[in-house]
Amino acid sequence: VLVVRQDLKMGTGKIASQCA
């Protein structure tokens, strides 16, 4: 979740897509 928070600022689409 720590990495997801940083990606959220740049682009949640990248991590969100992999996490989803």
C-alpha cells in the first residue's frame, strides 16, 4: 500500500491496474 500511495500522486492507473 505504501507504493500505491506514491503511484496515486503520479498515476494510480499503473499500480491500481496491477493491484486490481
